[in-house]
Amino acid sequence: MVRARWTATSGWEAPQIIPHGPLVLKPSASVLHYATSCFEGMKACRAYDGKLRLFRPQHNCARMLASAVRISLPGFEPEQLLQLIRSLCALDGTRWLPRDHAGSSLYIRPTLIGVDKSLGFQAPQEAILFIMISYWPSPKLPTISTLSAGQGMRLLTSETDIVRAWPGGSGSAKVAANYGPTILAQSQAKKGCDQVTEAGPPNFFVIWRTTGGILEMVTPHLDEHTILPGVTRQSVDSVQRKGAEPVETLECNFTIHEIAATADQNRLLASFAVGTAAFVVPVGRIQFRKRELIIGSTTCPYVSLLQKWLVDIT
């Protein structure tokens, strides 16, 4: 693992690559009391030529800097963080992911935490950056061609009294404080569902046809800082716009009621979640209060195309 210390008086110390092991913290460390912690999740894929390739890591490093700034943790050069990640993968990559494991990945978790010795509520004066990696087996992803209507992920909309993020909050930052409060809702989702649409890590897309007949791929916009700007989300948007497929890509606010209305009018063609773990996963059902929306994704080829495009570039 990589470890580097920072203090307000001396700045960043030289990073070290050390054996994976426990961190020693004071009981008063600010991360334990005020959630001064941000992190990233990214993958390095073992390609079929045997080489280990990071998937758009510059975006993760830039996002981690934005998350650190959001909660007053120390800044850093994203390129230097990327170089540390590369060094760790070069040293430990083959041990965690042998060259003959084509199609599998390493999961990389850089984390930055405040470790002040004082209980005072203030911007952290001391911090630790650490980076760890682990093996990530190749996921067996469902594809549209193997699914019938209603198959795929089953999502559960969260109750109105459970809110992950709000305009002006920290929902667009990958900070620890965003995740702990959603575990309760996540537990509810496990009762027959796969995810809570407003609490889970993946970004969410729908493909529907407007009343005017236009085919649209829609995902929530980032303007209100309630949605994490996912790297896979950005990649889906990029490859879709360059793919010359007859689908308009839109970022806008939409509600579960609009999704239900398009389903009632047979205009809801597909839905899918995207994220680091599994790239693109079709959604077959959405549980909304006492109603279950069935999504007949088999009539829409675009989700399969997105899956293929993303797998091809890793």
C-alpha cells in the first residue's frame, strides 16, 4: 500500500510504499468524529495482451481533489496521485492479478483522512493519504440479449423521508459522510431488490420515447451537486454521443412519476445503472411504493451496445 502524511506546517511528506497493514490513529482523530474522509474507487483491467490498464484514472484523481477541497482536506496534484497509483500497480499488480487473468481487474481505493490530535472542530491540520488495491474478478454481467422483460436489476425507490443528497450539499463529492446514512435504505433494498435509486453508488439512466416520437437517453444533471459525477457515467455519455446512434442524450431533472407515466404509455424502453463495479447493468424492475414497473428492455438494443463499447475500450 501507499501512505503519505500531511501537516499544515510542513505540507506533504515523501510518500512510501509499505506492506499492507493497520493504520495507527489517535482516538481524537477528526475522521472518527467529523467524517473528514474522501476516497475514490477505480479499476485497472488486465487486457487480453497481458498488459494492465487503468480506466480513465485522471478523472478519478481530479474528482478526489474536488472531494478533498469540499471537506477542507489538503489539496494535491492529481497527476502526482496518479503516479503513486501507477507505481503501486507496477509493484503489486502481478501479485494481485497474474498476467493470465485476462478480463479481470484490480480495484484501487485511494483514501484521504483527517487525523488531527485535537477534538476541535476545524479544518484538518494533519492528514494521511493511503492507497490500497485488491483483486476484482471479472463480473458475469447480464446483457439485453439474455434477458426477458422484467429481468435484470430490481431497483427500489427510497422513501420520501430518506434523502441521500440535496441541492447545495455534498452529494457530488465522494466523501464518507454521504455513505453511512444510506446503509439503512440499502438494507431495505436487499429485501428482494438490488439497489435503492437515490442511495446507491451507481448512476442511473433511462431510455424512453417522447410523445413526439424522439428517442432519448436521460440521466439526472449535475448542476445542483446532488449526483456524483461518475467516471463511467461520463464515459457512457461520451461513447453514446460518438456512436452515431439515433438517440438524443439529455441531462435533466426527472421524477419517478415521469418514469411511471412513460411505462404506462409504453414509451419506457430501457433503464440501466452504471458504475465502476460492473460498468453497465440493465434494470428490469423498479419498485415504487406498492407498484412495480416492468421494463421491457429486450426491444431496445442500445444498452447492449453501450456494454460492448465500454468493454472494448478497457
